[in-house]
Amino acid sequence: MALDLARWQFGVITVYHFLFVPLTIGLSLLVAMMQTAWVRTGDERWLRMTKFWGKLFLINFAMGVVTGIVQEFQFGMNWSDYSRFVGDIFGAPLAIEGLLAFFLESTFLGLWIFGWGRLSPRVHLATIWLAAIGTVLSAYFILAANSWMQHPVGSVVNPVTGRAELTDFGAVLTNSTAVGAFTHTITAAFLSAGMFMLGISAWHLARKNETRVFRSSLRMALVTVLVAGVGVVVTGDLQAKLMTEQQPMKMAAAEALWTTSSPASFSLFTIGSLDGSQEVWSVRVPKVLSFMATGDPEGTVEGINDVQRDSEARFGPGDYTPNVPIAYWTFRVMVGFGALALLVALAGAWLQRGGRVPASRWFTYAALAGIGFPVVANSVGWIFTEMGRQPWVVYGTLRTADGVSPSVGPASVATSMIVFTLLYGVLAVVEVTLLVRYARKGPDPLPPPDEAAPSEDAPRPLAVAY
Amino acid sequence: MFGLALTDIWFLLIALLWTGYFVLEGFDFGVGALLGVLGRDETDRRRVVNTIGPLWDGNEVWLIVAGGATFAAFPEWYASLFSGFYLALLIVLVALIGRGVAFEYRGKVDDDRWRRRWDAVIIGCSAVPALLWGVAFANIVAGVPLDADHEYTGTFVTLLTPYALLGGLTTLLVFLVHGAVFVSLKTDGDLRLRAHRLALRLGLVAVPVAGGFLVWTQLAHGKGWTLVSVALAAGALVGAVLLVGRGREGWAFTLTAVTIVATTVTLFGSLYPDVLPSSTDPAGTLTTTNAASTPYTLGIMTWVALAVTPIVLAYQAWSYWVFRRRLTRDDIPAATGLPPREPVVRQ
């Protein structure tokens, strides 16, 4: 009971946190680029873009920061036995993330927000870049920690203490799984930020608001989405091959492939029996799964029953199969919504060719809906990654059921679950309302330039304040 | 390394991180909690909030790093503490979420009702963790019921002992004084004078409460040398209260910071070499050795900390330097928030 509640809570809190993270990472870098363009060219259009997208970025950033604190605390709160088991390895990247990345991000973002008019343009530009670098660094360290859970390297389990111990920190940081997860996550973050900009820009362009600002924004968004989209596909492919090798059960569950096949087909759509173990009807593409998983269209992909048998031989009797329908559908929804986002961007690229302004109603609606596509793909992607690893919390090493806090009863977990759900629900409404209203309002006019430099003691308010 | 055991180095570093957290977030908790008392009109409320505007988020990272460092260096401590203090930490988390969002969002809509709501969030969500951190650390020093597996066997109410509540009142009052002194240091005119008077009045309550807590700590848990830090903490607090009344805010703020440093040193000094004593089963007590990670992990972490911490301190100090100026009423720009309601005209 406490275990199920703790798992639900981890899912709710983590998916919620990750609604904001990709936008933070992607937008911080895109805003830094806009400001760079402004400092380089002096073109006011870039300054207005920096301020407009910067404001939306900050509304989103606040939520990412405050929900991030919960992430660090909940390992100890709900998963104390997990923390005892993995602390020697998992704690280090977490601590380094704070020291190296969060200080950088928070301090320099404070300087960026309040530094307008106080810092020289170049120093002020440097602050947003440093904050953006902080967001990317934090992604690397937390993904290295998560990747160790997917593919534990550089560590042994000490038979005396029964705990995992670090033997090679370099191996944890250069884990192939971490490289795959990091590149996939960062490209997905750019794709998310690009779709966010695309939707809002398309909406304003359809109304002929601030055409100069939003045409540039649209083009920047389209380039971002198309480049990032290629990156997402390439890194996703890399990850699929790593997953086949490192977590064959997850790959088999993603396809609901019960028996080992060579070549294996990929189903676009399946209707199965209620427990997911029998296929009733499906639409299949031959050899695609073999190619995705191994790079060879004739390659062998292990089936769930075979991995289950192997796992029983290795780890003893037990159920080593994750929830197959969830793995199967989250995988498809992730790929599908990622592809839909790319389609919207391709349509946008076509509609704005040769200086045209895309004004068709259906494109505006598609672009607005498109803001949500990467959000869905990101969320189900993580649900797939984490649920596809079950019953393990550290793959092949520690079961999720053995990680939960023994001293925390179901009443406590239920209390925190209710509190967080209510709080997060209210904050989501506030945040989305603010984002929508500020997005609709469009960029502010620039303040009139300081004429004839006022004397030193004349009152001159701060450029930015809470 | 340096003639110290790695486990001792990490005990010191974690003490340092908590000290930094309490000194820095201590004043922004105080400033937030006093927002209603000090801010008589909207311009002054914005002045109060803006004294900590660029700083509070960087201050809070000290907590994140303290938590992460505890996880990495003393996993058993992290696991027992965070699962044991479950509901207390839940309240702290809710408060930190509330105030963080409130700072960012209070000015986003130009509407008095909107701002009043967020102000209430800032005040409550600053005062509550200021109190709870004292309760938590008093419990850590005094010990909590832990079984032989280092699992907490008490409830939330177990944590509310008289000693712990006195510890909570101490951090709350000291942070309030620290925050009031900070406002007087960063503003001018009438607001500055009101902050003086408030610091003085709060100080008169804080001195006996903090003094009582420090003496209790020394008598029940202290070591010989912690007498020095107890005396320093109490003396600095008295000095701060005396100086703030004479307009010497810089010195007063230094002294409230010294009070917080010396109090934290007293607590960690009294705790050492335990990190979480068991009040029920001596076998359950966690120490710097039985809670620690392997020497390999601690060694790597030590090098990272040595390389990165000076850089962090340098740029964070620089950010304080950039925002060193006092905020006058003329500094506060016109409100830039959205109008209260959605525009009626739609396209």
C-alpha cells in the first residue's frame, strides 16, 4: 500500500516537475541567443524578443525551481532504503549537480533578471549564458544518476554491507546510457521550446500583431524544431539500441513482443486481450523493430517470455515483466507526438516560404496544439523509461519494492500525496493562466531612451524590479 | 587529507553548508516574514521584497547542496533523517514552493487582491520554515527514537519537545532580527527607521529566547569548547541589538550573521561525532563513521568541493556586490503587471 502510493507519488511529482524542465533548458539557451543577436546587431527587434520570451521563460522557470526541491527530498522521504543502498553512487552526481549547476543557474539568473541597466550589456549577456549553461550541466548530472539506475556501471554490491559502492566515478559519468539520455533529453528540450515559440508566434502572426518580432521568432522556432527534431530521432535511435542491449525486457515490452523473433516487425497499433498477453488485431510493419533495436533488418529481438526465463535463471523466481500495455502505448504515444510536432514544423516551414506569413486558420490551431505535443511526448517518454525498468529500481540490482521507506506508513504517504496534488493543481492553473495572458499580450514597447542623461541625483527607477 | 579523516572533512563541509544556508536564507526568511509589518504601502512592500529579489534563489541553493552532500557523504543520515522527519519536511517543502512562486508571481498582475494573497503566502511560508529548521536541528542534536536499523520509530508529535520548540522559536526570532537588520541596511528613510525599531524590539525578545536555548544546548549536549561559540552567539546578538539602534546597520548585520554562525557551530559541535543520535537504542545512533559513504566516494567529492566551492563563493559574493545599493522609494518602477481582468474586447 505504502509502496504503491510512493510509486504514484514519484510519478506525479516527477512528471509534473518535468513539464517545466525542458522549456527551461530550451528557452534559456534560445533567449541567450536572442540577446546575443541584440548585443551584436543593436537591432531592437532582438531586444524585444529577448524581453518577451524571457518573461515567459521566467514564469515557467519559477515552477521548475520550486518543484525541483521536492525531487531531491523525496528520495530520502519516500525511498529511504533505496537511498541507503545507492547513496555511495547516486548521491555524488546529485551533490555535484547542486554545487556546479544550481548555484550557477540561480545566481546568474538573479543577476540577469535584475541586472538590466545595472550591468554593462556584455556582462549582462554573459549572465544569461552562464545561467543557461547551468541548466544544461544540471541535466547532465541528474541524467548520469538516472542512467546508473538504468544501467549500473562503475560499482559493485558490497556483500558485507549489502550496499552498492562506487568503484569508478568516470564510468558513471561516461555511461553510454547517460550519453544517450542526455543528448535525447537536450534535443527534446530544444524541440519543446521551439514548439512553444512556434505556437505563440503563429497565433500572433495570424492576427498580424508585431509581425517583425514574430516573423523572426517563427523562423527561429522552425529552425530549432527541425534541427532538434533530427537530433531527437538520431539520439532516440541510439537509445533504442542501447536499451536492447542493456535492458532487453524494456525493448520487448515496448513492442509487446512475447516470443523472440528474427526479423521482428513493429506494430503501429494493437488491440490485445485485457492482460496484454494475447494479440487480437494489429497493424504491423515488417522488420522495423529488428532495425530499430539492432540496426539490422533481420536482427533478432528477444521476447518477453525468453527474457523472463533468463531473469528467473539469474535472479531467482519472480515476475520480471513490466506493465506491458503501458510500456507498449507510452512508447507509441511518445514517438507519435514527437512526429506530429515535426509535421507541424514542416508545414510551418512550407507556409512561410519566400517571406510569406502563415495565416491559415488550421495552421494556427495546429501550431497552438503543437505546444502540447512535446509536453505529452516528454511525459510519456519518462513514464516508459521508468515503468519499463520495473520491477527494478536499479536494473538487475535492487527491486523497487525493496527501496521504499520502511518507517513511513501509508497515512503519511497519502497525506503528502494529497497535499502535493492539490498544491500542484492550484499552481498549474495559476501558471498556465499567467503564461497564456502574457503570451497573448505580446511584446512590450521599449521604454523611451534616456534623453540627455539625467543628472546623477535625479530619480531614476530600477529597470526591473519585482 | 590534511590530517583529517575524510568523514570529518565531510561533517565540517555539511556544517558549513547549513551555516551558509542559515546565514543567507535566514535573512530572506526574516524579510519575507516581516513583509506585512514593514511594508505599509505598496511601494514599501515592493522595496522590502526587492531587497532580497535577486538573492533569495541563490540562497536557497545552499539547502539543495546541503541535502545533496548529505545524501552523497552520509547516505544513512540522509535516509533516516528525511524519512523520519517526513511531515515536518513536507511542511517545509510546501512553504518553500509557496514563497518561491509568490516572489515571482506577486507583481505579475497589477491588482491589490492578487498581491495581498501572494503577500500572505510570502509571510506565512517564510515564517514556518524559519521555525521548523530550529525544531529539526534541536531534535538532531538531542536525538530521536531510532531502532537498531536506524529507522525512525516516532511520529511528527515526537519531534515537538520543549527543547525543540525553544530551538524553533530561536531560529524564528533570530532570523526575524537578521531580516529586519537586512531591510534597514538595504533601504533608506522611514522604512529604514521602522526596520531599526522592529529589529530592536524583536531583539529584546530574541536575546532571552536564544540565550535560553544556547544555555540548554550547552548544559545538555555541549562540549567544553562549545562554551566559546555559545558565548559568541549570545554576545553577538546583544551587540547587534545595541548597534542597530544607533544606525550602524553594517556592523549589526555582521553580528546577527555571527550569531547564526556561532549557533550553528554550537549545534554541530555538540552533535559530533554523532550525526543522528538515537534516544531509544544506542545501536541505532548514526555517527560520522557508520553513516558514511566509502573513502573513494568521499575522496572524489572532496576534490570536487575544493575545486568548485571557491568559485561559487566568488560569484555569489559578486552578485551581492552588484546589488549592494540601498533601495529608495524612487528606485521602485511603475507596476508592470497585467490588468486585473481579461480584456473584454476579443478579436
